[in-house]
Amino acid sequence: MNAATDAAQVYLEEVADLLVQLEEALLGLEQAPDDRDLLDTAFRALHTIKGSGAMFGFDAVADFTHHLENAFDQVRKGKLKLSSTLVGIALASKDHIRALIEHPAEVDPAAGDKLLAEVTLCMAAAGRTPVAVASDPGEPSGLVTWRIRFRLARDVVANGTNPLRLLDELRELGPCEVVALTDGIPVLEEIDVAGCYVAWDVVLTTNRPKSAIEEVFIFVIDGMELAIDRLPEQPSRLGDILVRRGDLSPEVAEAIAARQEKLGTLLVREGVISEDRLRSALTEQQHMRAEAGKATVAPAVGSIRVPAERLDSLMDQVGELVIAQARLRQMVMAFEDPAMRSIAEEIERLSNGLRDTTMGIRMVPIGTLFGRFRRLVRDLAQELGKSVQLTMAGEETELDKTVIERLADPLIHVIRNSLDHGLEDARTRQQAGKEREGRIHLSAAHSGAQVLITVRDDGRGLDRDAIRAKAVENGRIAEDTALSDGELFQLIFAPGFSTASTVTSVSGRGVGMDVVKRTIETLRGTIDVASTPGAGTAITFSLPLTLAIIDGLLVRVGHGRYVIPLLAVVECVELSEEAEQRHKGRNFLNIRGDLIPFLRLREAFHSPLPADPYQKVVIVSTGERRIGLVVDQLLGGHQTVIKSLSKLHADVGTFSGATILGDGTVALILDIAHLVARGQNPDAGRKAV
């Protein structure tokens, strides 16, 4: 891959982020059209997409975006009113920009022309109805003089930037004086021909805000030094200017002033400052400025984009390292050599640190996923003719990136169902004594070893009778079958199950919820449904924090060894023979006054060996539910690298995966959610795996 291809790929990745920022800003502006920060965010995103597109050869993107950028520039200047219509056009234009980037050959040029015509109509209408917009109180009005000192990153020229074009853009903002600072140029033998060693001082008088100056450097801000100072209206002494800039210390200025010689001439003659810096200071002095309001742009936080494949490869190698470290520890335990044990412990410490760091890299805030649904709710609400407000909580909750990626489709299906089936139209809601605007609430929160993600609406709720009648009609249950609400509501996830009387473009085919269940199960998660007639429905996904490496509790049942995810373990107690006899036939334990059901794993796994004299009970939980797992022996903690089961074993619900132990043997990982569900059903505990 050559440099041009690499640069284009960087642009594509950058634009993906910018389009997300643009959509979020536009959706926010629809609710708060006077929010200046959101407006500036939308404008900067458009400006960057246009500028970078032209730089990397995406001319169609740059040309199209230019017209939309002009419209938002008119909004910023108060010449165009930001209406819901303009926001809708901008959102459609954002989709068109994405199509131009991802599938340029499939884009219909007429669609882009239509959008540009709509933008032009909005701008033409603004010409007939001027808009009065209050100026941003944070920006000065009228002509202001600024001092701009900047030094670009050393490799900026090699990356395709021409510094002279930046100076030309500054000149377009107003009259300015430019002085090049050459004191950073090294001797000839040390010069890199592709390096940029010159800095610049610019004195600019303009009626544009400071943000307009910052936008000139928007493409080169990484790694550069930039200071933009507003200058006073009154003249300052040359010494004061040099001290304020940091080119001269106050002590040296006072010492030279005491000699009663020309300050500038003396400073240059004695080598204190260069002629370039003196000339720049004299230029500033001529503009008669007052107290400087220094505003240095903070350097960008260092970051790097890494392909997901490399991250997955790193995770795989860390997993193999964890397995190798476990084998090393087991081997060292057989020796009495303190030096070997010390080295093994150090390797274990480093391995744990590398594991935690790598896991942290894979963790992504779920807010990156939640943000996508604002547009979905807006467009579906308009299509269905409903007024809907989407609220969110817990966006900072982190999940493994693999889980986040695969969670998008299930959430989309659930949200679409909530909009179509759950929320009533405005008239029906008013008749029921509700607010005209329906509400959908997305939330995420940690709960022990899992993350709970809930989609809640305040609609009509699930129709229990209709679900039961449909299940009987389809032969899924007998007419006299007794089911709890939780068990009945789980039927909505059956393939082809739907109570909708008509099929719409949004839902009604009975396919979506089946996809939801299958996807969540492949993520080793569970689904809970709660619904109150007339008050709404809440669907909660319980998902593991990560799919890669977990801390586990290694246990023995018969000859077999199994791993219980440690974060699901509440406590461990001993099951004495006397206690077992006392509770014979009743699968419940009395733990400090609470009756907790338990499963005898020896019976579930058909172990032919007799039970150990003193069996142990591991109390585990998922959500609010707890059960006990009776095992023969607790073997201790174990770093568990999760290996997926083969497709041949996909229907084995008791186990969620496997891991390799230190001696090279395989231990199965217990699926706690499945076992808890079995423990809640007395009949399930007697069934084989």
C-alpha cells in the first residue's frame, strides 16, 4: 500500500467520525436551534469533510459539501434561520455524502442535485426574510487585532500541506503583517529537506471571530504550536511586547533599559534576540494594542488509529500468553527453587498487566452505539406520524467492542417494535390520560459480571391475552398450560411469532425478535421482558463485560474440572452430609434466612463417581436471581481464556465455552445465566444436560 492509499484510508476513517459528529449536532440543533456550540460543531465537520475531500481527491464530496457548508455559514452569520426543514435537508445530505464516499459508483447524481436545489431554496428564502440573531457574547464585535504565532509540525510539508496557503487564508480574513522566524533553522548538515523549520508571527486586523482564525489551522493542528492573542488598542513599549511574548525576560529588559540605549538595537547586537523577532515585535507595536488575552490552543491528545484485525490478533496472543503463564506457574509449583518462583511471579504480574491493558483497549463506551438511534427514532417517528422523545442514561458504561458491534441489530429491532407496536399515536395517548409525546428510554448499567441494557417505553404494554392466543394457535403451548408473565413474554422471541394484524414497512413479520434472541444468546447473554398494561414495556439484555478473558473459579465435579466466571460468584459454603440429608428431595438451602435453590452438578453431568464427603456449594447470581451449584471441590482461581465451542455443540446450553488449563487439558466454562434459569425451575434441575 503506497502513501497516497494510506492517506486516503486515513481520510475515510476521519470522515466516518465526522459524519457521526455531524448527525449528532444536527439532531441536537433540531431540539435547540440556538445552541451555538452545536452549530459550530456542525459547521466544522462540514468544513473538514470539504477541505480534506479536496486534498485527497474526493472532489465530488468536496463540491457537494461546499454548498451545504455555505448554508450553515449563513446560519452562523445570522442571515439564515435554522429550521427543522433545513435540518432534515442536512441529514439527508449527510447520508448522500456517506454514499459518495462508500459507494460512489452507485450514487444517483440527480439525488444530489435535488438536495442542493432544496438548500438553495432555503438560502433564497432567507434573502427575503432577514434573520436577527444575537451575537455570540464570547466573541468581540467590530475590528480586532490579533497576534498569531505558529510553528507547524516538522513533517507537515511531507504530509502534503503548503504553509503559504495557510498564510493566504489568514490574509483573506483581513489586513495582516507576516514575519518569518528563522532562528529554528539548523545548520546545513542537519537539515531534512522535507522538514519545516520556520515559524511565523502574524498581526491580523479583522472583524471575524477567533474561531475563524482557528479554522485556518484545523487540518494541521496535530503536533503544531499555535498561540492566538488579542492585542490591546493602545500602544505598548517594545520591551513590554517582547516580555509579553516570552522572547525576553523582565530582568534583562530592565537591565538594558537602565543603560538608556535603543532597546532593539542593543538586543540584536548582544545576541539576546534575533532580527526576525525584533522586526515582528516592532510590527506589533505599530498596531497599538492593549493588554494581551493569551489563548494558546492546547496540544491535541496523542492517539493512533489501529485496524480492528490487529487488535483482535493482539487479544489472541495475550490469551495464548495467559495460557502459557498458567502452565509455567503449575510447573514451577513442583520445584522448591525460590529464584524460579520469583521469576514466575514476575511473569504473572506482567502478564496480568498486559491482559488488563489489552482488555481496556477493547472496551468502548456504549454511548457510541446509543448515539446511532437518535436518527432512527426521529425518522421512524416521522414515518409513523408519532411524536417521540428518546432519552438515554449510562452512555459511559463500557463494553467489549465485539459485543457493541453485534448489539446494534438487536437494539434496532427492539426500538422499531417499541415505536410501531408499543407507543400509541398522540390522540390515543391523550384519551388514555398520557402526554401526547411518547418516550423511549435507553439505559446501560453494570451489574456484577454483566452489563444490563434496557429499552423502556411508556406505551400500551404487551397484550398478554393476544400473545397467549397466538401461541396456542401456533401450537407452541397447550391451551391449559400455566405460564408466568415472564415465561409468556419470552414467546415473542419465537421464530415467526407476531400478534400484529397487519404487516408494515417497520414490523409485523415475526422475524426481528427471533434475530434479537439468537444474537443475544451468541453473546452469552439473556433477555428479560417486563410489561404493565397501559404503562409500557421494558426489555433488558444481560450481557457479559467481555468475550475474551475472564477471572474464573476452577471447580471439580467427579473427574471433570469446570470454570465458573468469578464475577458471578457471590459466596461459597460447605454442604455437609447432615445438611444434605436434611434437605433430601428439596433443592433449597437456607442461607442466613434466605431459601436459595441449588443444582447438584454431579447429577446434571451424570458423574459415575461417589460424591465427596464434604461437598461445596458455590452461590452464583445473575441480575436479582441466585442459585447454588453443588461441586465436589474448589480448586482455586484461574485466568480463563474463553474458547468458543464448535457448531456441533452450539445447542449445549449448560456451557458457554471452554478454556485450556495449565496442564494442557480442557475445562468447560459454565453458562451461569442458563443454570440460574434451570435452578428457578424445579423440573429443569432433574434433566440431563
